[in-house]
Amino acid sequence: PLYEDHVGENTYLNLINQANKYLYITTPYLIIDYNMIHSLILASKRGVDVKIIVPHIPDKKIISTITKSNYKVLIEAGVEIYEYLPGFIHSKTILTDDDIAIVGTINLDYRSFIHHFECACWMYKPDCYNDMLEDFNNTINKSKCIKLEDIPKHRLIKRLFVSLIKLFSFKNCLTICFAFGKVAQSLILHSNKL
């Protein structure tokens, strides 16, 4: 949060945008903005096998609701989403194209990308890659692949609540505040000229 560049988010976006064969992700939270959703969708549309594992048993129900609100658009684009059945999964990993792996504390969550002091280890062709891939496959075998028909139809009030939460996410609030700040600055400058 000390830098203007959001290093974790930019690294993840670059990795997603450059994936060619596959992109395997584990994350406890999937609270992502338009750019991240769009990058995952584009990866899937260009033929990348995109699989994301999230917990079936959440630690926070509201966060789980927001996570699940992203399922439909991703699944419709070909992204496979799995829920880990035995319990809460807290690993944060990305594996791609048999050569790049990331392990760390960064969730696929705007708070991790922008607000928190998170870190991760980006590895190129590490000796542990095959072990990580085997662990991912073992985890997927203990997970349920979510289909469109598995996504519950929420009442209007719940959909509105999720939309408001997303609207007032930290990142969106920063964008809105920045825009209002620019408008206020222009108004002040204009009023000083009168």
C-alpha cells in the first residue's frame, strides 16, 4: 500500500495475460475487479485451461457470497471453478505453463492487491514445480467442479447487497474519491478565477 503500483495485482495480471497452456489457481477468496475477471475470461477464450480452487466451507459467509457472485460470468466463459470439499482451503498459489509458480500471501482479493502488506515468491522452473502441480491435482480430486446449475438464484436483496459491496470496495472507493477530488479541484480553480 506504500506504492502507486500495485505489484501483486500487476504480477498476477501479467501472468494471466501471458499464460498459453494452463493457469491453475488456489485462493481462499475470489473478490476480483473487472480487470482481473476480464483477464481470466480472455485467457479462457484464447484456449488456456483456467482452473480456480476456492473453499467450499467458508470462514466468512459474506466473503463467500461475494466470491460466488463471480462464478457465473467466469464459468460462462469457460473458466472452471472448484470448491474444495474437506474444509477451508487457505493456500494462495498459481501454476502456469509448466514453468512459472507463485506461492505467497496474496489472495485474489482487492484488499490483498491494494490495501494489505502481502508478499509472494515468483518462481521460474523451480525444482518443486512438479510437487506443486501434483498437490494441485490432489486438491482438485477433493473438490467439486461448479456448474452453472449449481449456482443458487439469489433474491434481489442479496444481489443488491453484493453489488453495493463491490461498488464500495476499497479500490472502487479510491477511484471514486480520485474522480471527485479532480472535479472538486477543477471547481476550486474555476471559482478562484471569478
